[in-house]
Amino acid sequence: MKKKPYTFRKLINDIHLWLGLISGIILFLVCLSGTILTFEHEIKDFFSDNIVVEPVGQKETITSLIETLEAKNVGYVTGLKIPDSEQAPYEFTVKKDEKQRRGTTVLVNPYTSKVKSVSETGADAFLLTMFKLHRWLLLDMKIGRPIVGIATIIFLLLSISGIILWFPKKMKWKNFKQGFKIKTKANWKRINHDLHNTLGFYASIIILIMGITGLCWSFEGYREGLGNLIGVKIFDRSNPELSIEKDNQNNIISIDEAVALANEKLDYEGELMVSLPNKKDNYFSFRKYNKSNWSPVTSDRLYLSTSGVVLAVDYFADKPFNEKVASLIRPIHTGEVYGLTSKIIYFLACLIATSLPITGTIIWINKLKSK
């Protein structure tokens, strides 16, 4: 019997098969944890205690609320979040001492000055475990991070090879149609094959996007290379260079005046994040999210001196395209970039990605049995 030639398609099929078998368990764990983390904030909010705010009467000034926190010995305030809803509490970031890296969050009712400390719940601990599983497989960071990175590269190769294998040998429409649907009335083996082939094709673009952006956390060299490619540093959290003159103590404005100036300059409805002056950065820093914007994660930045002089304004809409892309790497990876709509799409894509190692392994076992 004449031996069949080893074709390019057979090569791609073998690469797809063996890479999938080698990385299957790791990819399953990474995708499963990623699926759960898609709605991380929603899960945390559902299980966390909150303050019910009824907008009755006049709001207390921010200065007064800070004095209340200091009087209760909660700590000194480093920043706060002013929500875009009248029914939501203010969120203050407080520290007991300067050694604390991030501080803790305290909720305050702006109408009654009622204070509630945010305590960790079981959901927080569970999601932290999912985060460590997703990023480091619950291993030491130095060991787990490159393993996840290599698995992500394999997943990218699997996605590309899967797209190639999805195309039929004969480029006819009737052959293409089979790849767009799942034949539910067929036997279970065919259904499993269609689940792998069809769902994998539908999720492939999102999987590629998640893989390309996800590697930014795994390999520093990749992150720098991608930054050089698009012409801007990725994960650049540095503030702009500001020309700050020493302010006269008599001219220093209050936090309420600073917030009023920020809202006057950033004249639209939206959540406002405030960072107070400190020893390192002696100026007010504001980040505002436009409530009516196309994306809930894009924001404008404003910097004010302690005397109320505008030092710099950074409008997201005015940024060059490459800077916009670089600043959105994280929300593009997590699915937050378009809010709930993109989160649902990412959740479904992650769910499909989680199933692919399982359905792919079943296809391989069935082929072994048939041989």
C-alpha cells in the first residue's frame, strides 16, 4: 500500500495535537481562573458590605469628612474616590503610617459622616487565589510566571494552527458551512469534535488578543519589545514632569476648593479619583472617568499645585493612537475596555478556551481507539 505524503496540513495538525497535549492541564487552569476573574469586581461587590446612602440634606465638606476620620483615629488620608452616583459612599484611602504601601479603604456616607471600614471577605480570598493561579499557578512567582508565559505562547500557536485547520481542504461554501455550526443531532463524538472546532474558531480572535496582551506580564523583554514596536512604554505609571514652585502657606487651597477646580476644568459627570499632596509629590493629582464615554476605563488626568494653579492636563482623547493602546493593555486583556458588553464576550471566550483542552484530548483518545 502506497504511503500517503506528509503534507503541510498534517504538519500543522501534529503541531496542534502535541502542543495541546503537552500544555493541556496548565492551559485549563489558566483559562478557568481567567474565566472567573472576568467578573472579579462584580463578585467582590456582591459579597462585600456597603453603606446605604440616602441623599437627604446637604453633603458634608471633604475637609470635614477627613477631620472625622482623623478624630476616629482611622489614619491619615492619602486619597479618595468621589462616585458619580448620589447613592454611593465616598471611598477614602487611609494609612496608619508611611510604611504601608497601598493603605486601606474606608467608606464614608457624605451626608451623615457614617464611617465603615472595608474588611476582606471569603470572596476576596478566593479571587486572590484565582489571581495567583492565573498568573503563577500558585507557585513561586519566579517559577510560575515563566511557565504561564510559555503556556501562553503555546496557546497562541494552538490558536493560529487551529484557525488553519478550521479551513476545509476543499475551499467550497458547503464545506465552510460545516465549520460554522454544531451538528447537535449527530453522535457524541461528532458533537465533541464540533464543540472543539466551531467554538474554538469563534473564540480564536479573543484568545489571540488575550494571549498577545497577557505576555506583557510574563516576560519583561516581550513587554519592552512590544513597547518599542508601538513606540511607547507599556505600564508607564510615572507622572509627567511638572514645574512646581514653592507655594506660599497663605495661598494653599483646601481639598474642597481643589476638587471644585478639577470639576470645573474636567466639566462632565463622572467618577473622580483624588490623590492628596505628599512629601514626594507636593501637588493634587486627579483622574476623572467620563460617565458618557465609550469606555468606562479611559480617564483624563489633571494636576494642580497646592495653591490651585493648573500644572498639567492630560486628556485621553488627545493622546496619539499608540499611547491609547499602551494605556489600555490591561483592560484589553481583562475585557473591561467596553464595560459589561466586552466582559460578557470575554467570559464566553474564556469559557470556550477552558473547554478546548478537554474536547481536544477526547478527540485524540477517540482517534487512538479507532486505530
